[in-house]
Amino acid sequence: MTDNYKPVDAFDSMTESTFIIKPSAKKNAAVRRQSVKRITDSGGFVPLFQGDESTESMELRRTLFEATWPPLEQLIMNTEEAANNVAMAEMCTFASNAYRKIETDEKGRLDPPATELATAVAFAGVNTGDHSKLFTMLRVRLQAAGHHAVLLESQYCTTLPNMLRALLDQVFGGTSAGEVSEDSVVATGTRTINYDASLLALWWGEEKQAGRVTEDTRIAVILQDFEGFPPLVVDDFVRIATGYCQQVPIVLVLGLATSYESLHQSLTKSSISMLNVERFNLQRSKECIDAVVTKMLIEGACVLAFGAEAYKSLLDQFLLYNFSISAFVRKLKYAVMDFFYAHPLSILASMVDSDKRVTDLPIRLSYDQAELVRMQRSTQRFIESRQKDNPEFVHKALTDDVFLQTSVIKQMLRELVEYRKSYSLGIALIRVIQEHAPEPLRKPVRALHFYSLGQDFGECTHWKTLSAVVRKMKAPGMEQLVARFEEIVPSHSVARLQRTGLPDGKSVQELLLHIRELLQDPDNSSEHEESSLDNAGSSSVAPKRIRTRHDMENRPFLLFDNTSSDSMLRALDKCCQVIEQILELCLASYRDIPLHEIFYYKHSLLLDTTFSAQPRAAVQTALGKTAYYINCECCDDDEDDDEAEQRILPSMQDTSIAYRLHRECGRMINIYDWYMAFASVVEKEGDMEMGEEGSESQSQSQARFMRAVEEMRLLGFIKSTQRKTDHVIRLTWGM
């Protein structure tokens, strides 16, 4: 029988591959080529405001992105390298000292054990996606120290010959993991060269005679993902390497992602007894993220900051998945790209230079950009706050675009920059207070930044807890705290605090000096003099106040210490008030700062949908809205109809027909009834296409149905059941 079945369209199967949808041919080809060329020449940047943005503004956004991200990326790389610098230096020292004779005072030089293989166990963390970069960095460090470093991956070392071949290829030819040098394969008929560890010993002897290696040179064999290697292969390699370690100084580096127990589970006891193991913590991803958050988001290395929702999305990507720094950086880069690609006011970032000074905008704002600045709620508050004192300022700010650009925006940016500086000081002071707090109350800097973004100072529970810690301090502890504050404050510019509410218009340094004097000599404080005047004539010494329950709760040391005078307690209270006031001003909400809508990134939903894939929802939407996902021409007329998703047309893709039919069923689906409904739909298509030649055969409709059902099973919509062999269970609901 001739097979007359032809696919409905080019999309035969929903599970075969990813489809590329070409643009519609109705559009003018010349116009399309010009637009594509323009986008390519501008690095992907397109004019905003529906194409009305000027070319100068678009080019400025592109220039700002190219000047902003590379330094940030280099900063992250340097931070990650610095966090692992100590561990890598220790591993290089371990490799250099391996197999070195032990110096003693009594017996001269002792040889190390002959049957032990020097092994470094590097705990790289669970973020396996970052292991390649980490161990590549370790390999470079070992090579810089004068050693031969070999990086092996489990996917290229499934058998012992493959592992030895990859090892010798890198040692002889300098190839990387998984690559094969041209000279490594010697064809002899259908056979290749037999790789053996004896070749390594011969090569090492020749290198030693030629003087190309020294006594301190080692061959470091790095197993990047130890858990992925076959245990028998690693076990055999350990035995071979141990037999040659006296001829060739091999140092084995095992990269672990789980725990030290995996080493004992993979290798036999006899092999483990041949290893001279030393542990190293190579990856410290949390410390790296804390350093990145401190330098970029708190100290303001980037003019772009993150709001509470977007910052929570960044942290969730890191903490709730795999602690991957690479994934964190990718999400951070996407946010920076979205800021400069899609935000027309991102050009204002050019007004803040690298020294945090506000300069002039290199171009003139357009009418649309100026109106967009005025529409920001923080801008309206900033202008309204000057309505009583300077009505002319308000009028010009609302009507004159030049005045808005040269005066108003510059003032708002100065306030934003000063806020970022004072905020950095507030986080630094909080970290100092945590040093005097119990261990359970100490939070990492990434959590402190999240607390300050999400809540006001007076509402945050952690700030209240730290304030209680400060209030319970005795005089010596308070003096140490103030001394640490005095060391930190000079490195931060806090001119904003003096203008926004510090007592008597004093600077932070003057306030700290004042409370330090109170602690050193509380009896000469002004409060003590006022109390003495009120009690004049009664006694030359002021009587002690009776301790109340409130005093005992805030000062528990009073239960055991009767030497603290009332003047000292008043001095301590004054110190606590000043510290709380400084922190409250430093950690004010960013939502009260002008232009925070622009420079505090808040598109958390965009980050979540981009980096947190939801495959089931995407597949269900694709099957339910065929016209939108696979350009089904028969559904174009019904695309805007509310009932289009419920309609079943015979020209639809088979899996889409089966999906729409199965949504009408309950938990158990009878396969025969499902097939009859499917056949009634596809037979209509056969009648329309074949005309008088007859409808589609039953075998062809059964084949199409079986393929559609199998695809739905692979996609996770149904599964077979043992209770009823002619039924399947529905697994998904909704949508």
C-alpha cells in the first residue's frame, strides 16, 4: 500500500529539535536588511521611544555599557582569585615539598615513605559549573611555579588507557584536557601506540639529563571532577602512579564537590593506604559573593545598584541552586545589559565619573527624556520640597529642560552619590558592631545589605537586636567600639549626615570624640552638672538612683557590678543614642533618595523568567497556542479570539490535538476513547486533502496518534498505569 501521509507542516515532532522561526516574508526585504545592519553596527542597541531616540543618545548608551561591564568583570575575577589565593599558594607549596627529604638534627636526611603518593584533596564546592575555571586557574599557578600540570576530566577518562593517553598527550605535547596532539597517534595498520606509564618515566629521565627539570619540579595530575571518574580506573591509576613515584615525582590533586567520604567510597583500602593525603578548601564561593557585593553594590564600584526585589533574585539564584559564582555573574551582567539596552535614562550614568564626582551630561536631553525624568516620583518629591523656599526653582524645573539638565539633575545625582557613600559607612559600622556580638547574631554582608534594602532601620529585627547588644555593653567595651568607629569614619565621606540631622550640626568625627570624652570622664559631663545644680545644697555627692527592672534588662551587668555610677550610665546611654542616630541616617531607605527609580534596578521578574526556566508552562503554552509558537497559519485568524485555545482544528499539529483533547478528560484517560476523538478530528483533514480519493486510512491515523501519545508521555503529561492497561494517568492540571 502506498503511504500517502504527508506532514501537516515542517514541524513533524514537538520533541525532535528546537525550531528556528524565520521572519515573515511579507515585510520588505530591503528594509529588513537595513534594520538588521543598523542593529549589528550599533552592537545590538536600537533607538528607544519607538525609534524617536537620537543617534547620539543611543551611541552614548552603547559607550557606557562597553565602559562599565569590562571593569566590573575584571573586578569579579580579581576578587575570586584573591579569595582562593591562599589555598592555591598552599597547594603549590605542597607540590614543591612533596618527596623532599626530611631534614633532622640527629640523623641527617631521611627519605619519605617509598610507597606513598603525594595527594592533595581540594574541596571545590557543589558549584560544579565553576570547577573548570577554578582548576584551570590552579593549573596556571602550578605551571608558574615551575611544575608540569595536567588537567583531566572524567568524560575523557572512562578507561585506564584513555586516562593514560590524555595524561601523556598533555605532558608531551602540551595539549589541554580532552585534546589529542597530532604526534600522539602512530598508525601501524589498524593499531595505535600503546600508552604506558613507562613512557612517562623514560621522558622524565631524558628531561632530567638534559637539565630541563630540577629537583623541585613535579608532575601535578589534577582530576577535576573526582566523583565522575570510574572508581576502578582511579584505583588502577593510583597503584601505577605509586609504583613510579620514586622515578617520577607525581603529585595527585583530587577535586571533590561533595565530601571526603567519597574518596573512601571510591577507592579500596589498599589504594588509600598508598596516598599521603592533605586537605585544602579551594572554593569559597560565599566569601567571593560577599566581596563582590561589598565592592560593587555597597561601596559603589558600579553606578547601577539593585533594589530589594532584584537583589533577592540575585541571592536566590546563588543560595537556592548550586552556589555558582558564574551563574551569579551571568545574572548580574544581564541586569547591566538590560539597564543600558532598554532604559533611555541610563545615559545619566555618564554624569558620575570614576571618582564619584558629578559632571555635565555630554549630550542634551530630548523632550521625551526630560519628561521621563519629571515623571519619576522621587523627582517630584525633590522639586516639591523646595516649593516654599524657592518657587522660581520649581517653575524652572518643570518648564525649562536646560535648567532641569544642568541644575536639578546634578543636584539629585549629588544627593544620590552622597547617600551611597554614607550607606557604605553604615554597613561598615554594623559589621564592627557584629564583631562584639555573639556568634549566632553575626550575619554575612550579603544578608546585611538585603536587610537594609528590604526594611527601614526602625523596622528591621536584626538592627534592633544589634542595638540591644550595644546597650548591654560596659564602659570598656563601648570605648573599644568607639575606637573602631574612629578608625573607619575617616575613610568615608559623610558630608550628607551633617546636613540631614546630626545633633548641633556636628560631624561624625566630632560626635565620636565627644562620646569618647564622656566615657573617659563621665563626672564632668554636662548632664552631671545639670543634675548637681538641681540637687545643690543637699550633698556634695549626688545620691545613686535606685535600680529598676528596666535598668536590669538593658544593663544586666548591674546585677554583679555596683561600681558603675549614674553618670557613667548616662554616658553609656548618650553613646547608644548617638550610635543609633548615626546608623539610622546612614541606613535610610534608598526609596527616599532622588532618581532611585533609575539607578536601583528593580526588574526582578525579568531576571527570574530569564534564568529560572519553567519548561512545563512553556510546553503547555506552546501546545495550547499553536499559532504563537510554531507559526500555524490555520490559526492566525483565531489568534485574538478568546475561544481560539479551546478550538480543535484538523490542520493542527498532532501533539497539539492530543493535548487539547486530553484536557477534557479526568485523572484516568481511556486510550480507545482518546483515539476515537483524535481520529474524528484528523479524518476531517484527510477528507479535505484527498477529496474523492478517500479518507486517510485507519493505520495512518493510529500511527499519528501513537506518536502524539508517546510525545506527551516524554513531555511528562501522562504516564501508563498497571491498574488498567488500556488507560493512562493524567499528570498535569491547569493552564
